[in-house]
Amino acid sequence: MLDKAKDAVIDREFKLVGSRPVRPDGVDKVTGRARFGADISAPGMLVGKVLRSPHAHARIHSIDIHAALQVPGVKAVVTRDDFAENAKHKDVLCNVMARDKALYEGHAVAAVAATSAAAARKALKLIKIDYDILPHVTDVDEAMRDDAPLLHDDMITSGVDPAPEKPSNVARRFEFGHGDVDDGFAKADVVIEREFKTEAAHQAYIEPHACLASLTEDGHGELFCCTQGHYAVRDICASLCGLEVSKLRVTASEIGGGFGGKTTVFLEPLALVLSRKTGRPVKMVMSRDEVFRASGPTASTSSSIKIGATRDGRITAGQGEFRYQGGAFTGSPVQFGAMCAFACYALDNVKTVGYDVVTNRPKQAAYRAPGAPMAAFAVESVIEELAVKLGIDPIEFRLKNAAQEGDKSSYGPTFPRIGLIETLEAAKAHEHYSAPLGPNQGRGVASGYWFNFGGATSVSLNIHPDGTVALVVGTPDIGGSRASMTLMAAEELGIPYDKVNCIVADTASLGLNETSHGSRVTFASGLATIEAARNAKTEMCARAAMIWEISEEAVTWEDGHAKPAGANAGDFEPMSLADIAKIAEKTGGPISGHFEKNPAGAGASFATHIVDVEVDPETGRVEVKRFTAVQDAGKAIHPSYVEGQFQGGAVQGVGWALNEEYVYGPDGKMQNAGFLDYRVPVCSDLPMIDTVIVEVPNPGHPYGVRGVGETGIVPPMAAVANALSAAAGVRMTELPMSPPKVLRAIDDTRPSIAAE
Amino acid sequence: MRYEAPSTIDQAVEILSQADGITRVLAGGTDVIVQMRSGMVEPDLVVDIKRIDAMHEITPEDGGFRVGAAVSGAQLGEHDGVKALWPGVVEATELIGSTQVQGRATMVGNLCNASPAADSVPALVTAGAIVSIVGPGGARREIPAYEVTTGPGKTSLEKGEIVESILLPARPARSGDAYLRFIPRTEMDIAVVGAGVALTLHPDGTCAEAKVALGAVAEVVLLVEPAASAIVGTRLEDEALDALAAAASAACRPIDDKRGTIEFRTKVAGVLARRAAVIAHDRARG
């Protein structure tokens, strides 16, 4: 069954899929017409601003807003008292507006709506808060110690049997694996154990969070905001503000980057409540400083890895303990980290344990393959070290142990058709892998895995009388997905690309859609688009059958036309989509196609990256000289946007590897909340990121699509670390591998080289 | 906040000297406006000097060049005369910010912002630049660039004083200068360490005179005489350069912060001083 589906996909010849047309939103983007979160206004609109805790951890005794309310132009101030307790979204509520304690520097404690930004700012300064400053902790290992300051008095670690008696900062424990690792290590000829740390990185989307909210006295709300998932925003805001879901209509703006960070709410509930309180629309826009301090960066982590292998290169056991802090609330992505850590390998003995830890940092949000990059950094570093120690080519070593169809994954399920081996073989055969290196240069390789996801998906496809098609999706376009959806609809219907117009509908206009996350959009909305087109084709064939007075089964759809088939073949002139659409009114009315379901079968995507770096041994500065990203796309619908995803993941991974980090002072305050000192790579820091699209079709999608958005950020940090090790003889186990750390490592290594 | 944009320097000085509260002189605004936006400073008065025509001029003077306070980095970088005379100063100024920022940012603003990490300052100090200051009543005084900054964000300028221009003096034959900075990226960054070197050679090729200045390793830019002495009288052989690097490192008194560590800055100051000296030496030899 599986093979049959696979063959069907491979045999298909596409007319449009695989081409690279201009994106439908391109003109708006390059002319500045596109409306991003802060680009919309309303009559009578007020400006909303947030007061944030200057303390990393403090009990809030009282909040006095009287003086603030006296400022001319100030219309309302909201605090914790304006939000009812909410059992379902307890942590989200507490994160958007502090309750009894401020849990991190930047935690919202009040919000103001005023007629001008100046009045709002003035009011913020006049809000008096009586804080009782508490000891804080921002490091994951320190937060796990018995004597660490406790964030939540009632936090009893779940996943431990018997349950601990005392509260701690460890929210949850996870365990995955199979076999017996002790047995596996006993069979190994070489065992390597290493400890790793990674610092928190921010998604660093260019567009700050922004929204415009309007909420009337009778509970009708409208919200325009930049988000990856406006349905999720609707559901959470409705719950926090006590609204009926059907009365809150959320429209997603164009999005200036999200990468997982715009999958939750920060300002939106505050803007809605301020609007309700003032009876006027309220617009809120975060500053960059607020984005860093008070949105959702990823987790910082520490981990312990142990891997054993035989002399001939077979891994006998893999073990990892992962400790991730996800800010002040439960929810670090340690579970995914522990699941993905060894997913690239077919292992008889594997065990991973994960601890989800809370600290006095902003509540983490998803970031591209949440949890997986940190685990891959640790595991793939040890894999490379093992390969070097065994004298086996690193790609060959990975090939000897690579997971493939039928293997039991390290986290449980058995893999269906996957393409890791194909990416490794493509990397090995790539000219880059054997290109000569210059002085102080080194080459590194790493592989990576991400699950990918389906989720609730609704699509409508409307056939217009003029023969054009409206494609209505509900997944915000975060990576060129409107172009890919349009290609799939046009391909399926057999009409030109420019006859389909794809829009992202608001929450009132289309059924439920899960957020654009989990690399799900091209897979799930794409599948839904194809199914909706097929649904419309069935109806169009029925209309042709009615006109021709033959049975519906005697009509097929080919090359954009309904054609009589079987016994009736050739009896009638084929009717085009436009022909049928033109007279739809006379054949029964409007024609539309629909799909509403949770598509299963999102195919996993694997990647293998090759990186060359050059190290300045006198300053520790690392320059990426060449980068090739090889990844399985299943089927690349619009190859330019697939390549863009590979490149984007690689660049963000390089930033995380070399310079990006949250720097905290001893006071628990972030020291570098801006793009000057939070160092994302600039263009001139990077070479062109070369890409190789591997296509091992996903049997779960009609065209074979696998999501590609996330896997690309999984391998780069380990690949860079491995390249640095080859270039300078230093094994870096802490991210970022910034110049001071690299220089110290080089200087620490040199005397020992001299001594030898 | 009051904003004034006078058309003469005398008016500017007059307005500033009579003002109460916090005042700021606005040239390119690439520091002042950023500081205002971030809430670091809320001036009561901002005096914009860009409407003063003379401030935009680069004029030859005694074999050198006088650079007005509102001359942007881009303008300086397109001036062949200054580039030929003091390439290190121009390169240092051009390192500030992006292409867009270069269209606004000024060398004088970089000096008066008084950041220990300012890129143009070590280069100005080694070039022996002279700063021309106008004060209340039109009083004029001149001081070496080295004496302008007294600490992070602090200058020796008195109330009502404005820097009108900087004189980059004539350069003896067989001279060269260079400035290098360390940043983790390739652009859009603040120096973690900066090093400027200017030197002049005897006709026989030995070093007659040298100046070495370091940025971002102390509360002000350091003029490191022992580092300069280490190469005077030499042909910048490896031993001399090692001694220069060691002297540069020895002079550092940096801090640990988000941009670098004491250990890192101390070592890299020596590395960069040495590399800058090699470039300056090559330039001096033509």
C-alpha cells in the first residue's frame, strides 16, 4: 500500500508544480503597500503602552494607578484586576499580565490607553507599584539546584513516580528510548561523554508585535494583528476576555517574520480589554526592547551526552540528558529535544531524559523546530568526535548508522519512508565535500531531524463565472505559501497560475485552521487545497454530465476540461473550467470546493549540512566561508521558497552558533535587548548558502510534499562546531562560540600542543 | 523639548550658553536620536548645527585639511585629498554604522559622543588632530583630539561650547596611518577593541616617530607611548612588533561586559596594534 502510493507520486508529471512563478504578494511587498501589524489605523484610535517589571523576580503588593489616570489624554489603565482568573489559560494570562508576582524583567504589570504616545508614556511613569524584590535565577542548572529561588510554590515535577513531595523549578520529566544502554556501552570499543550548554536565542523577526483591537460593550470584537495563527489568537483572547468565539473576528496582517515566535499572544488581550474599557479602538506596537525582554525567545539548555561505538563504526548505545529552561512557566521544548536528539540513527539501545525547568526569564515561544537544534548540537558534536576518533569519514559514519524506513525511531514510532540516507549521499557526492581548504580552515558536517505536523485545516475554493478561482486558506503566509497553494490549485485544476488568487481569510470567513507552525502549511493547507480542487472538479464534472445528459461517472477531468469518457468518449466537445463556470447559474448555481479535516501523514524531513569555517587564531573570530544545505523536501512545489527555507534555517543556525545570546547581568536583567548587541548575522557575514533539494516523496501527501520550514535550523550549530574543531583543534561545547570563548579555547590548547 | 536650528555658529553658541537644563548638539543624530528614543536622555534643548553652512566644509589648510563638524562619514570618504593624507582616519570614520548611517554620522559627533569605543577617535589621536572649539562670546580655543574625551559620555567642553571643526594636520614624508577594530561580525557593530597607529620613517627606513592609540580598553581612548617607543628606531622587525603588542596589551585596563572580556580585550589590543602598525608601515613605505 505504502509502495503503491509512493510510486503513484513518483510517476506523476507536473505542469506547474516545481516551477518558480512570481509570488502573488510580491508587488505589495516591494512597493510598501503590504499591511503589516502596525500599518492599520481606525477612527478615534487610542495608543496602548505597557508598563513592565524592572525586576527579575518580585512580589507585587499593590498597584496605584490614580496619578496615571489624571494625565490629560489618558483614557484607561488596566492591571491584573481587569482580568478574571482563567483555569484553561492560566499561564498565558499570568504571562500577559502579572498576577501576584513579576516573574521576569519585562513582565507586563499594567497597560495604559491614551490619545497620544507621549501621554501614555507619561502615565506609565506615574503608576506606582510596591514591589517586594525576591531572589532570582536565570540559569537552567542553577534553577535545578535544591537551594534555588522557587518561582512557583505549587510546582511539583510531573512525570516522576512517586511524585516529589516538595515543589521545585522542574515542571516535568520526560523519558524516551528502547533497549538497554548499559548493555550497549559494554559492547562499545569507544565511548565519548560530553557536557553541552546553549544560550537562549530570539527568533529576531524584523517586525515587532503589533495589533489593533476594537471591542464593543456588547461583546463584539475585531482584532487585526501580526500572527502565525489568528485562530489561536481568537480562541485564547476570547477565553481571557470572556467573549464568545463567534463574536471575535481576528484578521492576520502580513507578517514580517515569525519563525515560531508569533504563535501566541502578548499585546492582544491587553488591547482588547483597553478597548472595552474605553469604548475606542486601541493600537499597540512593541518596541524592539520589549520584543527582546517580553516576547518569547527559545530555551537555554544544558545537556549530557554519552555515545558508544564499535571500531567498525556501529553505534552500540546513545544516551542523553537534556535540561531546558523555558522561562517563567512550564513549556520548554525539552520533550521535542529529547525526542529528536537521536532520531537520525537506527539504534538498538537509546535513552533520553528531559527536564522542563522554569527560571526568571520571559516565557519561551516556539522557534523553528523547537527544542531540536540544541539537542542536535550536542549529539552531532559527539557523533563527529566519534567518527574522527575511529578514523571513519563523518558522512560514512552517519550512513552506517542512519535511520531508514522500517527502523524504530529513538522516541518510539517506526519510521515510514524517510530521506536521511539520500541527504547524506547527496552531501557526500557534492563537490563541496571534497573541495580543498585553506590555512586555518576546517570542514564540518551535521544532520538534523524534525517531525513535521498536520493539524486542523480548512480550505475553500470558489469557481467564479469568469473562469478564475478564489483560493481561500486560513494559514498565514510566513514563507511564500500563497505561491505554493496557487501552484497546487492551478496544477490540480489544469488552469494557468495567474487564474488563481489565493488569500488568507479572517477567522469569521473560514473554518478552523491551526497556526502556521510545525512546517505544516505546504503539507496540510496544500493537501487541503488539492482536495478542495478535486471536490470542485467533481462538481464541475457533474455539471458537464447534466448538460451532456450522460452519467456523472462518464465524465473525467483532464487538462482543465471536463471530458466525456468510456462509452461516451468523443461524443461531446470538452468543456473548460471557464465554460462550466460561465453557465453555472443555469446548471444549479455556485460551484465551490471544500476541505475541512485534520490531515495525517505529515512526512518528516531530514537534512545534512556541510560548513567550512576559517578561524583567526589570534582573535578567535570565526568566519563561515562556505555552506551547503541538503534537505529532503519530498516534492518541492515552489523550489525558490524551499531553498529560501533551507537558507533561512542555515543563517539563523549560524547566528545561534556564533554570536546570538541572551546576556544576563547578576541583577537578572537582559543586557543586550537590541540588534546592536544581540548579534544576528548581517549579509556580509555570510557566504551564499548553497542548497540541494532532495526529493523523497511523502506518501502522506498527494504530491509528495514534506514540510521544509524547520529542519534547516537543526544541523548548523553542530556543523559549525565540527568545522571549528577541524580548523582550530578546539571542541567547543558551549553556544555561542563567540570570539572570547574560542580564543580562550585556542590559547588553552596551545601550551599542550607545544608540550607534546 | 525645544529644537533650534541656527544658521551661524555664534547663534548656536548663544542659544546653548543661555539654556538651562539638559542640552544636546545635533549633527548627524546617529547617537543623540538613538539615545533619545531609548529614553537614555530627555534633552530640554536640541541645537541642530546642520544649517550652518561652514560646518559642512572640508578645506585645505597648511598642507592638511580642516573638517567641519557636520561633515558626514560619506562626504569624508569621497574626499580624495583626505583619503590620501590620513587614510586611517577616513577608514575609521567609515566603519561607523551602515551605508545609511554614514550619510548622517559625523567624525566630530563620534568624538563628542565620548564613547570609549568610538572608532574615529584612536585614528584622530594618532594623526595628531587638533579640535577647534567655539565658546560663549565667540571665544575660540584649540585642543588636541586626545583631550576632548574625559570619560564615558563626558567631554572637556564647557557649557555653551561647540566643536566647530577638526584640523587634520600636514603629514611629513614617509608617513602612514591605519586603524583596525575587532567586532564579532563584519559590520554594524561597536568596537570590542580598536587600535590606531601612525608612524613616520627616516630616509633609511627606520621608524622616526610613532603614535599608538587604543579604543574600548579603558574609560577613554589610550595613547600608548611605550607601544610607540617599541617601534621607534626599528624597521618593525618581528621582535619590535612583539614588543609593541606586549606594550599595547600591558596598557589596557578594560572591563568585562556584554561585548568582551578583560582577558580578550587585553590580548586582542596587542594583536590589532601589531596588525595596524604593519599596515601603517606599508603605507609609509609607499
